[in-house]
Amino acid sequence: MSAPIVAIAGANGKLATLIVNHLLENHPEVKIHCIARSPEKVAAALRASPNIEIFQASASDTTALRQALKGAEVAVCCYLGDKELMVEGQKTLINACIDEKVARYVASDWAFDYRGLQLGDHPSKDPMIHINTYLEDKEKSGEIKAVHVLNGSFMEMVLGQFNPCFQPKVHLYQYWGTGDETMEMTTYADAAVFTAEIAADPSAVGFMNILGDRKSVKQVAEAYERVYGERLELKRLGSLDDLKNKMTVAFQEVPEDPYRWMPMFYLFHMMSGKTSLKLLHASRYPSVKPKNVEAFFKSHSKESLSSFH
């Protein structure tokens, strides 16, 4: 029996590298097809592995993609980019998977549960809604099975410089709402380990959820003080309605600059309760032990928090 093949598209990215490393270390029986537009950007240690074959392919090159997907049981899409890549690029990859009879497709999600949103509610999540609909149609016709990994937000984003409200350098944590609304988050590493286990498990299909922690601003500040021995000043900026108005105006003014508005959209929709994860699946895999916020703080110096992005 031939070794199972996992194809990773967008293989030079941070999350893809973590996924591949876990597969190499924990599933030596798996062969990995790393697909990248620029193969030289794939980590040198991965390029040297006998379990890995590197394929050069752009997101629009169906012929090259099909070659890279030959024999694969599952394709994991790690694309990260503009709407064209995240929608049309994924559709091209999905179609190539179907042409090569790849059984499963792991969509480029790693997000909160966007199924509670409508198109336009969170512009950065619109591609996920489009792809979910596209995959549902393909599943109904029996062409492929979809997998969606949901993890809330990444802990490194909520507790790093991506979130301008969290400012440990000046001992300040600004917030919207009451400070008691919860945010769901998981580390990159834990999301990657979970995804790798899913890739190695042919029975894993549908929406698969992992959660490191569910904490309010006040609870995060308490964990910070317990670990680092320093108190964060909590400063309320306004209500959730105020946040919604501010983020809407920011998007209308500079839609082409997502870092001006995207963090606000994430915070609003996490704290609204519409995107909360329900059933969790991490316990399905013994190697998946997601860190909570306190464990995350304990594994990082407070100075390093400002470097996450």
C-alpha cells in the first residue's frame, strides 16, 4: 500500500510550515507535497526532507496544481492574501483537487465561526463565506468533502501588536463594551497541530473546532498580572455600538488598508457572541493540548508580546 499523501498549498507560509513540521515529526508514514509559487521560500530544512516533494505552482496554474495534487488524499490550503486569491485562487485549487480525485479539501479558514455572519458584516471573512458555499455545492454533487478548521482568533493577534487596544509596553489595555464580553483564541502552533492531525485522519470532515481559551478583557488582564506581576490599566473606549460605528467609518474611508479597520472588526464580531464556537474537537487527538491565555503568557516574555503580528 502506498504512503498517504498530504498536499499543502501556500507551503512557504508560517502556518503551513508549522503544519508540515508536525506531520514530519508525528506522522512519518505521510508523504507531503509542498506547493509554492516560490519554492526557494520554503524552509530549507523542509526542502531537504525525504518525505517532502516540492512543487512550483501559482494559484492560477491549473496544470501545475494538478501535477502537485496527483495521488493526494487531502489538500490543505494555506493561502493568505487578497480577495482574488482567497476566492478565485481557492476555487481553482478546489477544481484541480476534484480533477485529481482528491478526497478532502481543508479550506483556508482558521477563524471564528463566520457562519453567523452575512456578506459584508466582516469584509475579511467574505471570501470564507463564498468558499463555504462553493464547497457545499461540490459536496452535494459528491465531488469532494470539505474540512473547515475554526479556532476563534489567533492568540498572537489578540495579544500582540495586531490589536492596538492591547499595549503592554505602556501597561495599558483599552477596550470596548463592558470588559466582560469574551474573546475566543488559539495559538498558531496549536491550530497547526490540530490541522496536521486532521490532515492525517481521513475520517475528519466538516467543521472542526479547536479553542485555546475564552477570556474577557478583564480576565486577560488578571492573567497578565498573575504571570508578569504587573497590572494593566483598563481604559474603556466606548460601547460595542460605538466600536461598530468606528470600524464602519474606518472601512468606508480606507477599504484598501485593512490594518486600519480589520482589528476592530475582529474584536466586534468576537465580542458580539455571533461567532462563538460550539462543539469542540481537540480531544479527538491526544497530541493536541491547546494552551490557555495564562500558559501562553508563561511561555513568552512580556517584551515579546509586542513583536507578534
